[in-house]
Amino acid sequence: MLDSNARIPWAGHTARHAIPDVYDAIKKAKLALVFVNTRAQAEMTFQELWRANDDGLPIALHHGSLDVGQRRKVEAAMARGELRAVVCTSTLDLGIDWGDVDLVIQIGAPKGCARLVQRIGRANHRLDEPSRALLAPSNRFEVLECRAAQEAVAQGALDGAEHRIGGLDCLAQHIMGCACGEPFDAEELYQEVISTAPYADLTRLQFERVVDLVATGGYALRRYERYRRIVQDPHTGRWRARNAMIAQQHRMNVGAIVESEMLNVRLAHRASERGRPGLPKSEGPRPLLPGRRLGQIEEWFVEGLTPGDTFMFAGEILRLIGVRESDALVMRASGEQNPKIPSYAGGKFPLSTFLAERVREMLHEPRRQRRLPQQVREWIKLQKRRSVVPAPEEMLVETFPRGARHYLVCYPFEGRLAHQTLGMLLTRRLERIGKRPLGFLASEYAVAVWGLEPMGDVDLAALFDEDMLGDDLESWLAESTLMKSMFAKCAVIAGMIERKMPGAAKKTGRQVTFSADLIYDVLRQYEPDHVLMQAALADAGEGYLNLKRLGSLLCRVKGRIVHKDLPHVSPFAAPVMLELGRVGIKGTAEDAILEDAAALVAEAMS
């Protein structure tokens, strides 16, 4: 792990404090791969390294949203030995064998031991040489995570992928694909499907319901001809595609990855001044035309910008000119001080259960803390004096006032996805008992809820009871837009909504959403247990809500909640409290936020 004298931040994910040390390590290496966990972090880290690059070292950027041609140029330059470092995401951690890479640097916590080992293996990828890696945590909690991962790697203990249950939407797509070939027998196909691990527990009734979905659309939709995609031969009992056109549509839309709507990022340039012979040149500014493609960015991010706003992309600071069809036209804007950072859906790795358990154990074992930086050790000791450090199977809940608000902060150490769901359900329960919650924030390690009423007298056993995954979850999902979003993805995968049609333009994201919302509203009213409704709930529970992990957490801490009602913020609470002010604000309010952050840290440490 990086041995730096710099002050380790309480919160944040940029590792800006470590950039000088990271740059020194790059200068000593022949070729370094600087891994980050998200594309947004890649853009930020590249900019920070470029500012520190007083020696003019050739440093490149590589992530999945950059133009393919640009990525190939970076890879070719690596192969020729022309680069000293590449800031990259997981695009370079699999299947890459660059013999000249002699150092791997992981910016931020790795979130999983197996992922860390995979990335370390990119350095000195030869049988007779050990791999070298440097971990640069972004904040104090990440120091614990990095140390836990380092210990696990040294012990040869790895976290494996959790068993996943096969999706019913993917099964519907597979059934349709089989029907587009030779006609299939339902029983034979069922036996084949349950022979695979993800579908081993699939019942015959569930299978028949999915077949009915492909054949009729289900009970509520069977009157519509467009949903009749397969038919059964009355003589053989085998199923086949209803006609050749439906089979063609399926082949055009097959796939289990539904990407977010993307816009091409193109450098704009002025139209040529040369007019046609014999005609005068036009007066006024020449129109802007789309030029070189830098890559792609998600449409929703651009929709949040206004012309003139700046953002980081492809290692540059760009100014948005406008959007034309599928292109976001930009111009370079070097020197801009506060550019926005694009974020991408599904761009964050969750903290693995394996690592989370090791972090909780480390917090309770002073012997394992000896190798931590001194400032982190002092931070943990101060937490023991001001509050408490819970045992691995316990969960600490702190309540305290600050300003005109009252806070409840808990420390499950179960990852951001599970914590976001927990925070939403906690606010519903606190509202019901009259605590008037105003909001919540979830980090990888903690959940903070704030409101207008003191929370020290709350019955925590009832608040964190497992029954919150019943009616509370169901009523929240009924009100949220998450289910509609998940339903749209499942409908596309299952083939209920085709994005591509022969001889027609591809449907836009808005058209897909409109069609999916109509179907969702019909099914919710007339057939709430429809196969696609079940598939959407299962996908939401696994991918966005992490219900399985949240359920395990509530079971683990039942009867093991440690409550401390404090007069002020604690050292462990300070990082998540600092996250509350992470949204950038320009103007005089920015200074006020910085002053409040300094006061908060002083309050936690005094």
C-alpha cells in the first residue's frame, strides 16, 4: 500500500492527495497501468496526473466510452514502448499481456480480492517474475479496505462470484431463439434448461408460463396479435416461430445487454469559407459542423448540461455547444477550473461481502491495525474514546444533533447498493413514527439519515427489523420509477419490445420507455404477477437493491445493535457527513461549505 506522508482525506474518491507519490512511482517504472474503478475516476485521475506531469511523460487514457480508434492507438503505443503510464478501467485488466508493464497502481479500494489479483497480474506477466502493485486508497475507510484486500491476497484467500439465478426474461429470449431454428418440444427444452446451474430450480409451471409469454404475451396481452410470436403444431406438439418475419425481428434484436442511450461526442468545426463559383461568400458566422468523434457519453448526462457548460472527457476539458440528432458537439476549453465529471449507469463496483467481513474484523482487532498509517490508527482510537468500535457481528448506530438537524448514522459495511435500499426504507419508517426525516446518504460503509426530530429514543430493534423487506419495500417500489425502468429492460430482452425493425429506424430510448410504460401500467392493473413483472422485481432486487445482501445484514444484526446517543458527530460519522456537501456549488456558498467541513472535522476530533 502507498506509504505517503500526505494527509489521508476523511471522505472522497479522487485520491488527489496521493497523486504526487503516484507520479513518482510512474517515473521509476518502465510502464505503469493505473487502474481505477469507474470511467469518471479515470477522467479525473488522468487530469490530476497531467497537472503533475512536469517531466512531460507520455501518459495515456483508456476506458470503454472512448472511441475504438483512440483505444487502439493507445494499445499500439503501449506495444511499441512509447508510453510510461496508462490510466485505465477494467478495459485493460482481462486478456492483456503487455510484457513491458512492470507496475500496477490501483487508485481507490479494489472492492474485491479476485479483481485486485487479476489487475496485479498485468505487471511482469511472466512465469519467472513476481508482479508489483501499489494501492492508493482515496479515504480513511478505504485504507482499511485496501489493507484487508492486501492481507487476503497474501493468504491466497479470494472472493468468488455469488451464485445467480437465471432471469425469466433471458429464458424467454432463449425459447424464442430455439423456435427460430428447428421446432422444439417443450419437455425436452425444459430438461435441457434445468440441467444448467442458473435454472436448476426452475419449476415446470414457471417454464410453461414463460413459454406462454412468448406464445401469447400472457393473460392480459393475449388479445394482441403482435405478441403471438410462436405457435404449436397440432400434430407434433412442437413449437416454432409464427412466421419468417417474426424470426427475422428476433435475430435483429437478440442480446441480453440493454445499453443506456448514448450520444457521440464530436469536436465541432466551422464550415468552409469557400462558396460555390460565382456566388458571394455568406455573411455572419459560419455554421458549426460535427467533426472528429472522441467517443460516446450517456444521453442523460448531456441532458443535464446547458450549452456553454464544460465537462471532462477523453482526457480533455470540453465545452458543450449543443446536441444535433445523435451527436453532442463540443469544443476544447482548456483552463476551465470547474468542469463536470460524466458518470455512467452501472459504473461502480459494489464492495464484496468477503472484503466487508474482513474490514469489520480488522476494526475490532488492534493487532491487525499496526500496519495501518498512524493517522488512521489515531482515528480509530479516537472513535473508541468518543463512541465505540463494534464487534464484527454487531452494528453500531449513532444518533446526535448538529445545527438544526438530528442525525442517525449506522455502519453496516455492506456496500453502497444495499445501503441505498436500507436508507430509503429507514426514511419511510422514521416518517411513520413522526421523526420527520429530510433525506439520507449511503456510502460503501455507512448510512446517514437526517431529520427535524431527535432520534435517540427510536426503538432500533423495530426500526431494523427484517419485516422492512415486506410491506415497506413493496409500497416503495410501487411509488418509485425503478420498477418501470427495470421492466423496460426486461421487456426488451424478452422480445416484447423490439428496438430494431426491418426497414425502419431504430427506436429511441424515449420510444422504448413510452411503450414499456404502457405495458407496465396494463400489467400492474390486470396481471401484477405477470412473468415480466416477476423478472423486473428479481433484476431490481439483485442488481440495484441488493435485497439478498440487505436481508443477510438485517438477520446478522438482529439483537446485536449497539446504540450510542452522542452530543456531537463522531470520528466515524465525519466521513459520511462530509459526503453530504460533495455537490459542487460555485460562488460565495462554496466557501461556506468548506468552512463547515473544516468545523465538522474539528468537532469530530476535538
